[in-house]
Amino acid sequence: MIEVNRLTFSYGKKPFINDMSFSVENGEIFGFLGPSGAGKTTLQKIMTGMITAYQGSVKVDGMECRKRTPAFYEEIGVDFEFPALYEKLTAKQNLLYFASLYRKPCLPPEDSLERAGLERDADKKVSCFSKGMRSRLAFLRALQHDPRFLFLDEPTSGLDPSNSRVMKNMILEEKKKGKTILLTTHNMHDAAELCDRVAFIVNGAVRALDSPHNLVMQKGAARLVYTYRREEDGREEKRECPLSETGSDLFLQKLLRENRLTSLHTSEPDLNDIFLEVTGRALV
């Protein structure tokens, strides 16, 4: 479990993260959703022990992050947005080197590379890798020691749809193993697909926290959008009404009786719409 209680951090005189509190349950994917510069990456760095000059309390598996010991890093895996890999080494050599830094037995590099579709590139230097290949290899590096907690910063940023799908499938596979995963992103689609719960982060503060589905249902209203043929000239027009009011929409009932509907579908807000409504900011 991860517990953050009244966390405050500043790069200067003005607080960058201000009085933030939340908790993450074991085995869930918890997302930090917000625009660039909102404090998401700084929050990850605090929780992984890279930044220790904070106020309040941040505990991962019961350990205060500012007091972390080497054993702390045996249980966490970190994959930040810009992969830190040795370009003059091959993919296999990179995995073997990083595995050597841990006390616990690590996964065989051949098995890991095959899982990510990189088995044919095992002996290729990383300097020759594409961005998508580097991203997959960096994720494998974070998994080598089979950590209980994963900290992922923009894991699909800049990836094409194919590589993004591979990455998301691997993240979901880790969740099935019971891993606790913290994911920062400004991609609403990734957050909606992957996360059990998301926190809206703006200017270093949590503005909303719930499951993607609950946030949409609580803050947004589904609407019924329909097109029909006009009675007088047969031209097509479009109207809409709240989904909860379709039973009282007399015009819609008339169209149904006269068989003049040409299309009918529901329209729901997405996380980007809800984020804008709650925070007044867009996810960019």
C-alpha cells in the first residue's frame, strides 16, 4: 500500500506540490492525470526516493520514502518517460547489467525480450533501436527483478498505435500478477483503459479522485443524439436530448411512430471533458 499524507514540496519559495493526500491499494493501477507541469513526475520522483526534501509523509509499503534503504529498491521498478539505457550495449547486455544490481534472482533476459517482441534484437546495440523498441526495453528493465510496485511515467508517450498497444498489454499483464502500478499520463484514453482509479492533478493539487467510470457518470450526462427526415421536404436534421429524458421527449416519440429516424446513438463525455469541467484546464 502507498500512503501520501499532507505532502508539500517546493523547488523555490512557492509550493510546487501543496498539502496533497491520497492512498493507493495493493494490486491496483492508480493514475495521475494532468497537463504537463502539473507535478505528476515530481510526485513520482518523491515516491521513488529520488527527492527527499519534502514535508509531510510519503510511505511505500510502510517505509517513509525519505528514509529508504537499499532494500526499498528491491521492491520497486521505475520506468520514466526518457529511457536510461546504455546505447553501446546490446539489449541483452543492458538487461543483464541492470539485473546484476539486485540481490534477488532476476528474470532471464531471453524470456523478457521474447515477451516484448524483441527476441530478434537481443544482440543489437541500443543505439540502433527505434523509440518504440527503447520504450519496451526500458519497461523490461524495470521488471527484471520482479518488483511489487511499478512507477511508470508517460509509458506510451510518443509511441505509434502498435507499440502503444504492446506496452499497455504488458502493463495489464503485470496487474494480473498482483503488482501495484502508479502511472502518470496526460493521455485520457490510456487512463480510462488502464486505471482502476485516477487523480486529477493541477498545479500540485488533487482536484478529483475516483474511477474513470465514476468520474464520467458523476460529472457528465449522457445524451441521446438522433437524426431524422423532415416531414415537409425529407431533408435530414439532427437533435439531441439528455438520455434520462428520452421517455418525455414528445418529438422523439412522434418520430418513432412515423418511422422517420435515420440514426440513433448515445454520446457520453470522456475524461478529457470531465477534467476540463472540474479543473478548467485541458490535458495538454
